[in-house]
Amino acid sequence: MSDSVSGDFPPDPLLASGAFISSAGDGTLDSSSKRRPIQGGIGVSGSGESVRIGMANGTDQVNPSPDSSSHQAESKSRKRAAPGDNWLPPGWRVEDKIRTSGATAGSVDKYYYEPNTGRKFRSRTEVLYYLEHGTSKRGGTKKVENTDFLSDHFEGQGSNRARRKAKEPPPPPPPLDFDFKNPPEKVSWSMAKAGEEAWIPIIGDVKVQDSVRRDWSTAFTFITNRNPSKLSS
DNA sequence: GCCACCGGTGGC
DNA sequence: GCCACCGGTGGC
């Protein structure tokens, strides 16, 4: 019963091994008009900051240790739960920020950035919470209403409730509009420019809209986060 | 009011 | 002792 998510999903072509969506809507491409690219407000001149991008199965950045730490990863709640960024959904950026002053200078804080909206999170916990609820935690244990992100009705995205305040006017973030039951049967991917992450999905002869592609990315992110084990093999 | 940063605590 | 997380504060 609790497997409703994985159980309801028919085999999705997007989930086939080797096929994943690279969310090109993030900061890597400056195509996005207004993305705030991490303002280096600290005194150090760009030193001590490394940014990486989470990928599902890319190269060798995942699992740096040659050992086989397949299982026995996370069972408790905190701490050594994530040795690497394996838990990070594709497209998310990780930023290691080194403290430059104070008693804890030299300490490293990790920040996570959501690919579509650029929202910032301070911990893995916050990221997971966001992926589950589609919103940031705020106010604590107060008014916990609506968790209709992808839990119940996928196609009923009629209610476009305004979350948070009104940080971003136009871009519709969490409300996912992806028909899990009727995914496109065939999608062709065309590379716009060689050497760049600009792949354009095409169904038939029609170019898929960027917003749609973004929804795919969101759907993929959600699923991979919910069923990471399914991706193992 | 919002955001970024630092301090301090709790769990391994 | 180390590491990750979260609270709170100061600055903009």
C-alpha cells in the first residue's frame, strides 16, 4: 500500500537505464535570464569554494571510495548518512562554503541548490523535506496542510496554490504536470550545440517545450529520490 | 524583511 | 574527536 508511488508507475521510458534528463535549466547555462549565481559575499576572492553538480550516473565522482559500501549506508538519522552526493538528485548543485572568520573559521558548510528554482538548502534534511512536500519547512509544527505534490493526484494540477510568499512570479515550480500513465512513446533528443548540454527533446516532429522538459526533470527527480534502490541495477 | 554566516549542540 | 544540522543574529 505504501508502495503506491512505485506501484502505480508504469514502465517509464525516461527511467530506462542510460536515459536521464539533464536539467539544463540551472545556472550552468547562462540562458536563464535571472538566476542569482551565488554571490561571493565573503572576503576571500573566490578561494575555498567548490561547486559540484549531482548526477545520477555520470562518471566517477560518485562513491569516491573504491571499497564496496553498497549497503550499510544510512540507517540512523544523522551523520555519516551520506558519504558522497549519492542521495543528491540529478541536477542539484552542492556548494562547499568555507567559513572565513569567527571561532569556527575553516569549517565547511554545505549548501544545496535546487536546479529549477535555485532555492537554497542548508542540509540534506531540508532537501529531502522539500522533495517530499514541494515546499520549504517554515513555522515548524504549524499548519501542515496540503502535501499534494505527487502523492495522490498527478493530473489534477488545477489548483495552483501560491506557496511561500511570491518570490518568483512566473515560473511554476513544484506543481508537476507530467502524465505518468501516458508517457511519450518515443522521444528524440537533438543536440543543439556540440559540446554543450543543450539537448532538445522532440516528439514526432514537434519540439518539446522547455517547460515540459522541466517537468520531466522534476518527475525524474522525484522518482529517483523515492526509489533510489530501483536505480542500482 | 530577507539572506548569509557563525556558533553550538547532538549523534557517531 | 569529527561531522552534519539547525538556531539565532547581524548586515544589507
